[in-house]
Amino acid sequence: MDRQIPWSHPVSDEVRKRILNELASIEQAHDVRVLFACESGSRGWGFASPDSDYDVRFIYVHRPEWYLRIEPQRDVIEKPISDELDVGGWELRKALQLMRRSNPTLFEWLDSPVIYRENDSVTQRMRALAPPFFSDVKGRWHYLSMANKTWRTHFTADTVKLKKYLYVLRPLLAARWIDAGKGMPPMRFARLAEALVQDPNVRDEINALLRLKMSSVEHRHASRFARIDAYIEAELVAMETQPDYKKPSGDERMLDRLFRDVVMG
């Protein structure tokens, strides 16, 4: 059996056009510039079902005068989920504040394999600034907590939603990636699994799980996978101890400079 971990993130030309039109509509309605837009969620991770939503996430900036106010303004734009489109974004200052706090979600956006819009000069600078602000401690805690919570909450019966397996495996492998000293975990599940899952029998079961998930409806239940269960349980026990990690060493002045250049540019 082929033990390479499959992955996919198909976005049709028709859907991509709808997303670009939605982003243009947001720019006009809110008088903003969209600097970056990507696919998050299962399509970005590489294991979407045929009926999975399109989780579009973006970073935007206002005109300079918007920032010259006494009271803080709303710094997110969220659209109601409509016709499989889930669209939401963060204002640039908020995004850079979250980078300073080592927010794993922002780092994942910047590593998404599916990009809808991109201001190259801005995103290149953000990607270059990300590694110094990435905190091993915060990243590991984020991912390991996510894996533990999903495992305890959703794996109590003989059947389980297929996607819940991946909502345990992906953060678990991301935490293991950090433990291995590799820095920021990649967004693609396939890259994590290929680098870290060494047991061929577990890889075979992950392959079977992925193929079933990627060919089924989003909320399909299935019987438990014994080898994957044993792998998850062993990994969660082994990773309970918190190693002593380095703290982020990023220079906040670099974030301030990027923010000023984009707003005033």
C-alpha cells in the first residue's frame, strides 16, 4: 500500500471568482484594502470533504484617518456564512498585535497553501517577521491543549466523526513538530504526518482515514481506528511533560515599522 500521506485543497475557478468578488465587495463596503486572503480550515490543512465550507480569512488595512480617533474601533470584519462561504478578517494592527503575542492561527494563515489575494511586499515582510515572534511554549500549549480537549470530548463512543480524528492528529503532530525543534509547524497536515509518523501501520490507517474523510460528507461518522487510537493515547501521555523552551525574541519595533509603512504608504 502507498504510505505517502495524501492531501488536497481543490478550489474551482468558479468558487475562486466568487471569493474574489466577495473580497472586492468587502473593500467597497468597509472602505478598506485587503492585503492578504487565504483558505483556512480543512481546505488549507489539506483534508477537505466534498461539501466542506470555504473558510476564507483575510488581513486588511483602513485609510490613515481611520486610525486617528480617540476611541478604539472594531478591528474585525465577519460575514454570515452563506452558500458554503465563511469569510472573516482581521485589521492589520490587530494581526500584528497577535503576531507579537505568538498567535498560532495567524502563522497558519501566512503558511496556507491556498492564497486568494496577496500584497507581496506586505506578506513577505510579515512572513519574515513571524519566526522571531513564534513562541515554542505558547505554540506547544495551544496545539496540545486543542488535541487533548478534542480527544476527551469527542472520543467517548465506538463511532466518531471522521474530521474529529484529524482535529486531534493535526495539533498533536504540530506540538510534536515543535518538540523536534523544527520551529513553526506547517499548515499542511500531510507534511506534518510524513515527517513525524514513522510507524508504517499507523501511516496506513491515516491514509485510510484521509481517503474516507476526503470522499465523504463533512459530518460522516465511522468506527474507530484502533492503531490511530493507540498512537494518539501514547503521544498524549508522552507529551504531558512541559520542556523548557526559549521565549520569542522578536523586535516589536519591526512590527511598528511595518504597520506605519502600510498605513501611510
